Amino acid sequence: MKLLRVGAAGAERPALLDAEGTLRDLSGLVPDIDGALLADDAALGSIRTAAESGELPRLDASRLRVGPPLARIGKIVCIGLNYHDHARETGAEPPAEPVVFFKAPDTVVGPDDTVLVPRGSTKTDWEVELAVVIGRTARYLESHEEALAHVAGYAVAHDVSEREFQMERGGTWDKGKNCETFNPLGPWLVTADEVPDPQNLSLKLWVNGELKQDGTTAEQIFPVAEVVRYVSRFMTLYPGDVINTGTPAGVALGRPEPKPFLRAGDVVELEVEGLGRQRQELKDA
């Protein structure tokens, strides 16, 4: 299923994009798309049955903003340097273990919402990523099979980053990852049954119409199943938590000088195969 949330920011309603591409209202069935829903097999089953019946009310997609597909995110765990080609372009050695950092849930905005360039920023960068959404409480997972069984679905994430704040201002990466609007998510939360192989997805990103990133999850150093298993050894993952699994080559940081960092007025578009497409215009904060 393709689950999403539509409406004004802070007042989104749950919806579904059916097999024919028609937007359907889920608000009569469930209050929202969140961790509680993802952990409720009966509720998900009722959505699936209603979708197959074709009786869910239609919504006019042309008049509705698409918000983040997930409400009340508990935490966003991010994996750095997780693509062989991205490590090469930045001159970094492939890590022996996953590089883990966090983004605050309040960085999340809708897939087509404005992204704000932070005040004083000269190195705002783009990163298209596959996001994993957790559907069952995960702690101390042992196997890859067990890890994937805890995944509710997948989404497109844009891990917007400020490289000076991230790498030149001391401390950890967090200062360059947590500026407001720095995690557009969606448009859809695609349930795991529709993504049979998360290691066979293309990822693309354009800036002002020019293709900048053209990668595949096959290049991941640590595949999705290992990422989920590994992270569960250090923290408990709960339904509605998100893991951003890293970005392929093509970011501004990895390009020759002068590096083409983002500025107000730029337009970024990105997609992950089967998971939808985002579009953001950048403005000054």
C-alpha cells in the first residue's frame, strides 16, 4: 500500500493512493498514519480490505498539500558514509561499522515543502536517501531476516546538510544536520510488501533540472537488513521510528571547486524507485 497524509501543515489527514492512482480518504478508518497504526496488524488489514473494495471516499489531489507520510516520529537514526561511491568521492575510507547520527523529528517536512537555507550558511548540500520505517519494536535483533520483519515500509528522504556546520565547527555532525526543514519525507510510506528487494532501488536527484545523483541501493556498504539489525544492538527501535540509510555519490561536497552548494532560489527534485518524487524550492531562513 501507498500511505500518505494530506492537508495543511499540522492538520493532515490520513490517505491512500490506490492501484489506479486515485487518492482515497482514510480518516473514516484510522485517525492518522503513525507508529501505533503500523504496529496494528488488524487496522492495516482493514485499510487493505477497504482499498481493495474501491469504496473509500475520493480526494481531490490537485487541491491538497502532501505532508510527511508519518506522524509523531519518535526518532530519526541516520547512517553516514553508507555507499561505496559516496565514500570514494569524499575521500573517506569505507567504515568498518555503520556511522550513526541523529536528526530531530522536527526537521521533517512534506516532500514539496520549502527548504530553508540557514542564516550564515554557504555550504548547504543535498542527499537523496532511502528511509526505512520501523513497524515493530526492535531490540537486539540477531539476523537479517528478523530485521526485515520489523520494517513497516519505505519512503524517500532528503537528508539536507550544511557542511560547514557539520564538519568545520567542532563536535559531532549534528549541527549540520538539524536545521529547520532539513528532512523532507515522502510523498508515500510504501509498505514493505511492495518493496521485495530494498537493495535494488535506483535513487536520483536533480538541482535546477541537472541530474546530480544517480545511484542504486546495491552500492550500500551496509544493506538495509544489516543497518536495522546493527542499530537494534545499541538502541531500541519503536514503531514509527525512521532510519535514513545514507546517500550515493554526487553530493556538492564531493565535487571539484567551486563546489555548487545550494542557494535560495534553487529547486531540488529527487526520487527513489517505486517510492515517489519530491520537489523543493530553497529560500533563506
